[in-house]
Amino acid sequence: MAQSRIEWTEATWNPSVGCKKVSSGCANCYAEVMARRLQAMRAPGYEHGFEFRTLPERLDAPRRIKKPTKFFVNSMSDLFHKDMPFDFLDAVFNTITETPQHTYQILTKRDELMVDYFLTRDVPNNVWLGVSVESRKVRSRIDSLRRVNANIRFLSVEPLLENLGHVDFTGIHWVIVGGESGVGARPMKREWALNVQRQCDEQDVAFFFKQWGAWGEDGVKRSKKANGRLLDDREWNAEPLTV
């Protein structure tokens, strides 16, 4: 368990680690870079770098924390990775169900596996379930997310790689938008982000602008911190209402 510097959560919980690239948003994966670094440091859990593996010894970690905490689940992997056994997923969700004081934010690019898993299972009330939507090509993930009955459904539109065009946000409660950071970061244009924000406003969906990333609103590359978190001279930090 670790405190998180991700702006929309409080801490991370990684009962599995490692992943494989599945779409354009994965090209400059921060988790892969971090995993290689942790492997070099001989950190527990990263002996095999970014290879996928489950870590049963981490399953009980949230049970030891009594203070209500918002956890991003699997910041270093994808909970619905193709090699994830459903019985291990059951153990993850048992922990979630048995710690109702916490909120768990689960984000995936494997929307089909997510749907398959929940065909015969309920989403716990303390789970926010989301999908990544970085380009028009993967907008179908939103339709998959709508098929799952979660109290909060959210989208991570990060890194936003192009104008998404018209997006139907029916059944979606929260949208996060952000640009890419790190080596090889691709720029995000102001009008792309504002297009998403405008449609969220029109469709009564909470909108959270996370960051510009390596490229500023003015198209200049500089440090993420220097580029800041303002969009159109405003902070857009709305969170979803409990439904």
C-alpha cells in the first residue's frame, strides 16, 4: 500500500502487477517504467519486472487500514488482464466487500473481460468502475462499461490523444481528462479537452481536469509542474455524486 500523488485518489493497492500493451494509450506506460526501476531496486513484487503476476500476500492489506481511504486498485497493472484468474479476482473483491469503509477505484482497458467477469457477479457498492478512453478507436469501451451495473462509472480520458468527437455519456458519472507525461509524451490540444468538458457539462457529468502533462496549453514542452492543472484558466475538479 502506498500514498498516491495521483490527483484523483488517495492511495494505491496492487494485488497484481505487470501488464501488456493493448492500445495507443499504452505506448509510454508509466507503470512499465516504474516496474523496471523497482526491479533494479529489488523491491518485493517486481522481481520479474513488468511481467504479469498475482500477489496473494497483498490481498489483506486494506483490512489493516481502518481510516476510510480512496484506493486506486492496480496502478501498476490492469485488474482484468487476460492472465488474471477469476478465482483471484474473487479474492480481490472479497477484500473490497469486507472493507466497506474504503472506496475502490478500478480502471481497465480490458472492457470485454470486465463485462465477462460481472455477468455472474455484482459490483460491490464501494467500487467506482472505469475504463480508459484515449482515442476514438476505443470509445466502444464506454458501451461495455454501461453494461455493468456499478454505482459509479467513470472514464479516464488520459492521455487524450485526439479529438474524441461526439461522446454519449449516458450512464457515466465522472470523466477525468489529462495529457501525457514522461519521455516521448504526445501533446494534448486545448480544444480536445474543452470538447470533452463541454459535453460533460451538457450531459450533467462531473468533469475532472487532471493535468496538461509534458506539453502545456500553449504547445510548449516543459515540466509537468510548470504546465499546471488549469484548463481555460480554470480548475475543473468536480467529483461524482454518490448515486
